Amino acid sequence: MNYKITKEEIFQKTNGGLDIIQHYVEDIYDYADTKKKFKLHEEDTPSSSIKKTSDGNYVVADFGDGGKWMNGIALVQDREKVDYGEAIRIVCERHNIGTSEQIKSMYQADVSTSDALPDQADGTWIFEPLQEVPENHLRIIFSKMVFTYVEYSYYKDIKDPAEKKEKALSYLRKLLIKHHWHCLESYTIIKNRKAIKFSASEFYPIFRIEENLENDKSFSKIYQPKSKDKSRRFFYHGDFDPQFLHGLKQVKHAHQEWIESEGTEADPEPKLNEVIFCTGGSDALNIAALGYQVIYPSSEYFKLKKEQIFEINKVSKALMTCPDLDATGQKQNLRLCLTDTSPLFLDIRTIELPEALKRHPDQYRRPSKDVRDFLKHYKARDFENLVNTSLMLRFWDAYLAFDRSGKEKIRNGKLVYEYKLSTERVLNFLTKAGFGRRKVNDETIEFIHIDGNLVRQVRPEDIKAYLLNFLRSRFLPEDLLNVMHRSPILSAASFESLPTLDPDFRDYDISTQYMFFKNITWKITAAGIEEIKNESVDKMVWEAKIVQQKVKKLDPMFTVGRDDQNKFKIDIHNMDCMFFRVLIQTSRVHWRKELEDNLEDLSNSEREKYIKENKFNIAGPNLSYVEQQDQMQHLLSKMYAFGYMMHRYKSMSRPWIVLPMDDTPNNDGGSYGGTGKSLFFLGLSQIRNVLQLDGKNESLFNDNHVFEQVTVNTDIIYIDDMARNFPMERTFSMTTGNITVNPKGKTRTSIPFFLSPKLGGTTNFSPDDLSSSTLRRILFLGMSNWYHNNKMGMFNEERKPINDFGKELFLEYDETEWNNSLNFMAQCCQLYLSQPDMIEAPMANIIDRSLTNNMGFNFLAWAEVFFSKESGRLDCHIPSAYAFEDYKSDSGIKTITSNGFNQKMKMYAQLKHLNLNPKELLNSEGRLTKFWDEIKYDTRDRCWVKNNRKKAQSMIYLQTKDTPLTDRIFDPTAELIPADGFPIPEPGTEKPNFT
């Protein structure tokens, strides 16, 4: 049995409703039983009151908003914009009146099963009608404003509120019968010798709509408006006709009555003012209760025919529709009015519900969309205004043409018509067709056309051509076309009255990215790639951003996991994608060892066989585990970064600039390039709007107009070939903040962070600064030198991508190759979305390049000699002054400070994995000093000498790995042997040992 509770019980359990009211006024107990005013809505002066009624319950009234006294349940109805039954549910849940299962049972049918009677055959349906429709059931079907309208329009002379209410209820019950709606107490289905009975409850009505067909056939539609299962909300019994038009008989009957009451000699058969074609029965009844004639389809498969329109036009001045506000309702209504089987469809007038209705949530917390929702928030008079301002799609009127004598003009045996355009209906037609204006910035407005989810920029002449082509497609007369050609209505000035549209082009969220193609749309998430038909996609996209390829989803080309050492590994299943193979080749940082050094001992045939079999193998068998893992990490970092750049969503926690750079250590400071860094962004440019800037221009950011080409449609800013001194730090603010756009001659604007493009660049140089701040903002990609030029003779050959594939990437692709690449790119995006943490490239060589650049190649060359194994200067104390002066003398650099020298020493030690000034040797001040002979450089003899004094002086100590510390001090004065120190050679003796 369903749980039942009365409103009296609810008030008893909520202190006369005071607890219910407290949900909206927290301190209501302070006002109860007083005359103090309080606020029920935002106002300067409190205007609401509370009082206790004779039955012991509390009511409130907001005299700043109508002043109607409401008990707790009525207040919930008013504030939540719900019907009585829904208000009861809200109250019960808020105040724990009954268990969740008990409350749930109040809003569903009571189902019981018993044995069928002997004379009840399987398949039998038994309907038990209610003698009178309960008020609660009426309030579930009819909206609040309908009750108000009926009471004050039809029974305004009745003073007694109770009598007025009963009259209104009686009127609505009769209206249900008029439209063949009958309220059921229950229906029973005999199945498998069981009688399954579905009974209505207080807040779960069941209606049966009965219709008679020709040939003594009939059917009924069972409607359960509160069914949570949409598939059981309505179903049919009997000889169901999916093309049946409910209400048509009632319209004809109403017309006959109209003739009898309004017919005159001048107009013996006056027409009804309008007939409204509704989307469903509930909307139809609400509109009918306001006094309009209504029809509605029997099923979603119903198609309104021209014969039916013709039949309706004989009894009515206008056929109207009132579509739902959601995309489906609008699309279906437009399709109906543009039906090309008859010009009659263009004459259908559309009642437009206001967009503001969407701001009100319905009982399921979704945007309100239909007439029943409308009449919860707006008055009947508001609906009448919508009816009076409804428009048809036909934007011209035709009149018979007469000559000067008043005779009808005839041309080629046919009557001649004159045509006039309606500016308002032209604009209405264009609006319905998807035309409008879009604000680009404060100074620029552009015309756009939205076709489904496609958006294209158009010019005024394009809009005019659209209208002309529409008329031509309908084979309309030449005279009408000529009027169109001459009309000033079809001009930019008139089109300025089109509505302003602001399509949301965000084809992404934090966990999703869409890709749009000619034939299909892909929805990419961490879980996979879903194919969606283009017409079913609700994401707006610029037509220019549609990838002009037809695609077919392929099986995963790779899987990513962890090996038994918890290191990333990639299993490759399909390498047909050329771009995939490019990323593999540019990740083979150990290719020279694998394919040159390790193959030296093989014969030519064995060497060629290995190279052929492992042409695109990221983990060749000729490499160690560490080397294989190193290359796989490089590859995964590129795939991850590619997916990151594909995902248009921007996060403050991932403020990355993607920076491909050469991974091979650079020991001479040269800039060689040719390793394929730009190919990464070439791939992105196939699916993203990429703006390329010149990174060689060191003063790039000094140009106030550098970003003048950037718009919200720019996906990526790509700074190509950054110079050594490129101000990388200037880009950091762009990754976490807005981007200022300053077009020449126009107003400066700002693109907010979440709409601004992502950043990337390429360089042959490592950044000077590798601080934690820099590393946090840059997603480095290490590029092998598999692809290279050989101008310096450093390699055995010169290699470009065309050598691997025999064709230019992307430019010479066929359909299959495009499909492979686009699938791979989408799978890279899926990889990115599936990884909670950044997949970084191995950083060792990148850091080494940065250290080398920062210390300078002069210093590196000096230090390689000064601290060579043969020098005797490792694992000992070296006077700092001696090392400092030696570097200045060797390099010819006189301006360097001791602090600058010490910084270079730190970088050299880090580069060579040496321990500079071990902490065990430091004094309490953190310095390395020794009390030792004072030395100075003798410029005349060009040597270091002692002056027979000792003092505490700064030292340098470079400790090699696993070497114990010593107290040895390197003595630079002993480096040269004095002239009288050489031994005198004697014949027959061995040569002297000077070490």
C-alpha cells in the first residue's frame, strides 16, 4: 500500500507549519505571535506578517508581493514554483516525515497482483474510472495561472472563494470530458493468468484518453504524468492510429457553435480566430482552459499533412503552434513550418515562449520549456500577447493586381499578383533560419549563420542570397524575386535588427574534448572515443574548424601501462600512422648507439636486416632496458603533450608551455636544428587554429601589437625557433592570466584566461633559467637528432621525414593516411585525459644543455682542461684566487666577478656530477678556507710564487664520486721546475722521470 499523509498531519508534525516557514525565514520563531514585520523577499523595509489561525496553524503574507495569506505548504508551492503534490514531497523530505521509501510510494502507482478470474482471458484490459477527478489530480495537469484565470474570468461575479473554487474545479473537470480525458481509479492487465492492477494515488493520477475512429474502431491512450519511467508515461490500448489528430472533432464542433452564435448574412460562416497545434495533451488542456481551440498529435510519429491544414483553414483564420523552448522542440517546429509539400506550412504562426522561462527550473530542476511551465510563472494575459504577436515564416504578402480601370491584371492567361515584403517577418524568417549578429569586440559586430551546430560568418549579400535561393527552391514567381532584388529591406541596415547571438564554442570541459569532422563527431574522454552523429551534437563549432576529412574510428593504436619496476611502458599495436612514426623517430635518442656503434661487428646483410626490422622500433632489442625505457619516456611525453595541446580546456594547475628542443648535448654552442621540432606543431595545425610568431625576433614582446591576430578562436600561439636570448619569462604570465590584444587602430581588449590560447614554441637552445618556477611552467620535449642535416659532416648521412616515408607529411596524404593520423591524435588526447600527472621527458640532457649554455663554452673549455684527471686538481684543495686568475688569463675575460666565477663553478660541478666544496669541509660560516702559504702571481716571470707568509684563504674542492676526502692542497708554485732543478744527462742512463 502507498503511504498516505494529510496536510493536517503535516502541520501537526511541523508545529503548525512554523518549521516549514522557518526554512525561508530562519528567525521566524521571533516573529510568531507578534505583530513584528519581517522580510520574505529582498526589500528595504520589512513588509511580511505571520499569524496563527483558528485551527492552530500559521500563515504568512508578503504585503510587498501581493499580500496573499499562505500556510506552510502554500508557501513552499509559491517559493519553489511547484504543484501541491510536489510541495508535499519537499516538506516530507525536509522535515523527515516518513521514510524515504514511504515518501517515494506517495508518488507512484500502487501495484498489486492476484489470480485472474476464470472468465478473464489473457490480454484483457479492465479500466475502473473515478466518478470525479480529485483536485490534486487536476492541479497536476493544470498550472497555477490556469486556476486563477478560470476563477476570475469565468466566475468573477461569485464572491464566496470556496464557491468560486468549486466552480473552477467543475469547469476543468468538464473540460477534461470534452477532450475525452477520463481519470482512472485503476487499470488491470490480465497476463499469464494473473491480474496485475495499477491503482492511482493521491499524487499519482492515471488518465485514459478515449478516441473513436472510423469503421467502429477505437483506441485509448493511458497517460501517467508522474511516472519516473518515461517509457511508461503513456502507452496505447486498442486500434491505435499514430496519425490521429486529437482535438480535430472538438474544433469542428466549436466552429459549428461559432456559426450559430456569430454568423450573419454578410458572413454566414465566420471562422474561429485560431487553432493551436500543441506538442502534447497536457499543454493542449492548459491552453484550452484559457479559451483557445486546440489540437495535438497522438504520438511522436505523427506528421501533420497538408490536407489536415486545409481542413483546419476552412474553419479557422490561423493555425498556430507553440513549440517547447528546448532545442528539440524548436528544431521540430521549424522543420514542420518549412515542410515543402505545400505553401500552407509557411502560413503556420508560431507562438514564441520567452527565453526567460528557461531561468525557472521545473519539478526535475531542469530549465522550464513548455506552456504548462509558462503558466506557472506568467499570466493568461501574457499568453494572449504571445498569441497576438505570433508570426508565420512566409515573409511576403500577395495581392491581386488591378489596372487603372479596376480590372484584374492578366498576363499570359494568368492572374497577376503584386507582392509586398514584411520587414518583421523577413527578420523572423532569418532568425528562425539561424541568422544573427555576434559581437566580436566593442567596435566590431559580425553577421553569423547558425546551421544546427555549425556557425559561419556571413556578409549581408550572403543573407540576401539565402532568401533568394529559398524562394527559388520553392519555385515561387519571378515577380516576387524581382521585388526581393529591388527591396531596401534586404540590406545591411535592416539586418542590423537581427538578434545578437552569443554561441558557446566551448567544445570541451575539464574531462572532455570534441573533434568535428565532415561525417561524424568524436567525443573524447579518458574512457575512450565515442562517435556521435553530427546532427545530434549540441556543441557549437565554427564551420572553418571542421576537419575536412571523413573518418572512421579505429581500434587503439597503443596502450600505456607500467612495467614491473613501475616505469611507464607503451605497447604499440598499430604504426600505420606516419605522424606516430615521426614521434617515434624523434624519440630515439640512442639511435646512433643502436644502429651504428652496436652494429659495427655485424656483416652488411645482418646490419641491413636489423635496421629494416627495427625501422620504427622505439625499444629495439639492441638497447639496454634503461635505454629502451628512456626512449619510451620520450615518446610518451610527446604524445601526452600533443593531447594536452589538443584539449582546449585551460587549468590554472597546468600552466604549461610546450617546448620541444634538441635532446642531444651541445658542446660547442652551435644552433643546428633540423631535428623535427616544428613537425610537432605542424601536426597540431591540422586540427587546431595555430598562430605562428617569429621566435628569432628578440624584441617580439616590445611590439604592442604582437597579439593583434589573436582571438577567442585562436587555439595555440606557436613561437617558432626561439633565439638564445628569447625572453621566455615574458610568456609565463600568459599561461596563467589574460592575454591583452591591441589591434592597430582599434580598442585594446583582453581575452580571459579560460578562453585564451595555449602556448608552445621550439628552440635550439636550453633556457638559461631552470629554476623551479621555470620548470613548473614548461613541458619540455626532448627531440633526438634522428632527423638531421649533415653540413658539418657529423653524420654518415642526411635524413628527413621524406626519407622515411617517401612523401610529405599531411600534404600528400590519402584518405586512409588521414584517418590513421586523426585517430592517433584523438588517442593522444585520450591519453592526456587519462593521466592525472604530467608525463615528463627525461631531463638529463636538457638540463646539461642549460648548464652548458649558462656557464658558457669558454668556461667549460677552460674547466675541462683545468680539472682534467691529469691535472692533479681533483679531490684536493685549490686556492680560489689561483683558479679565478687562471680562468681570466685563459679566457681573456677581465670583467667577471668572483661571485660570477663561483656560480659557473657550481654549474660545472652539477654538469660533471662532482661534489663542489663538500659540507664536511666547510667552516661554521659555510665557507671552505685553509690556513696556508700566501701566494701571488709574478707577472714578470709569469708564475705563482710564495711570499713566505701564511694566511687563511678561500679554497675550492671538487670531489669525484666515491673518493674519500683529503687534506691535500694543490700548490701552484710547484708547477714549474726551476732552471737549476733539471738533472744533468749522462750517457747510458735512463731518461729522468719528472712526475
